[in-house]
Amino acid sequence: MRKIIIAVAPVALGPQEGVKSPLTPEEVAEEVVACARLGASVVHLHVRDREGRLTDDLTEFSRTWDLISEEVDIIIQGSTGGVSELTVEQRCVALREPRVETASLNMGSANFDEGVYVNTFPEIRYWARRMKEEGIHPELEVFEAGMLNNVALLAEEGVLSPPFVFAFCLGFRGALPAEACPLFFLQSMLPPGAQWGLIHHGMEDLSLLAVAAGMGASFIRVGFEDSPFLAPGRVARSNTELVAQAVSLVRAMGLEVASVEEARAILGLPPGGRRSRKAHR
């Protein structure tokens, strides 16, 4: 039976009507632990302060993982993204947290609303090399089809190397729409052996996640960072409701939810996590 990884991104990008997004380490940890117990095996977090602002101070980020690690095993994914005034070095501060196993790596620039989400080749090279130095596996974020070619170019340089894990990020205003046709097109451009999954920004239901799962995606992501909606007009009270719905969707399709260790194997991560590997060096 094919296994699908459920990822969760629990912290909203900003205020959302009718949604109480977790912000403090205690609030985030409580939701992540509950999501892990329901079936989530990956959690994606930016380094934020207690007010939700992006920062290069790891204090609250590391405190969050202290609380989570006391309760559950879950793959920790840091971020090198987020629209902010942080420098290139500050944007990858999550890579300094020793429990981070994988991190998002944006593969190019894209229009976002009225602005531009800038990720230049020199910046991508810098973040990719930092990940390689720390033993952190990149998740390659793709907002436009040309970004798949950027992966090929950087692979030729030796900056990136397989196994590749791609995240198709659809639905951002100004970039590729969250529709089945772009998803089919992106999948057709993947290099052999690549793993991939879907991040549907602003989704109103889980229908496109179902399409991705049916097409062979390795993971689907839910959480307040992407959308609080379970169905049109129906807002989740917590991230746990979104994870529970995703788990039900996967099982209704005759598939199964991957455990944490199964997720590590699918994503090409070492068994037991990064901390376990370092402990046995």
C-alpha cells in the first residue's frame, strides 16, 4: 500500500478572520504534538518571535522544539523563505538548530501579490551550500515551471544533488494557479526518481490535494500557513482538524499515512533524524 506523508505548517502568515493561529512556543508545540499523534510526520516552521514576526533569534524556535521533542518524534523542517527585510544569512538561521532535518529552498523569484518574492541564484547557492554543510536535506520549492530548470542548472554546477524532493507551491497570487493542469505539467517535467508533493496556498477545500495524492505525490501539506479552510465557508478551529481531514482523505483513497520513519525513508533522510546521526559519528 502506497504511503503518503502528511506535513503541517501550523502558523498563519498573518491575521486571518475567525482563526486563532498558535504563536508562542507553548501554543505551537501543543498543536504540533496533537497533529503528530493524528498522523502528521513533518512540521514546517519559520523562525518567529512571540508576535509572529520573522526574526534571526532562535530562542523561541528552539524552545518550541524542546517542548515538541519531549512528547513526539516528528521531522522538523526549517525555512529559508518568507517575505521580510532579513538578510540572506538571517533567512537561513533555522539551519543552526541541530534538530532541523530538512529545510525549504526556494528555486527562484516570483510575483507575489503586488510585489516580488526575490530568490536569486547567488542566494540559492548560498542557502544550498549551508544546508550541505549542516547535513540538512533541501525541499525544493517551485512556484513557476522555470524553477524546475533552475534545479537542473544548479545540479550541473554541483550545488544540488539527488535525491531531489520537490514541493509544488500553487495558488499564490501572481504565480501558478492552484489547478490540475499546472500540476500535471509540473509533474511531467520532473527528473527521474524525484519525490514531490503539493502546497496549496489559499485552498478552500482539499480537492487538489486529493488530485496530487492520486497522481503519485509523496506528501501533501495542510495548516494555517496555507489555509484554514476545511471546506468552502468552513474554517478549522485548529490545525488538528486540518490534519485529521487530510488523514481521512488519504485513507478514503485506499492509501495509508506514512509514519515518521517511513517519511524519513521516502524523503531520503537518515533513520532516527539528524541528532541521532550526529550522536553516532
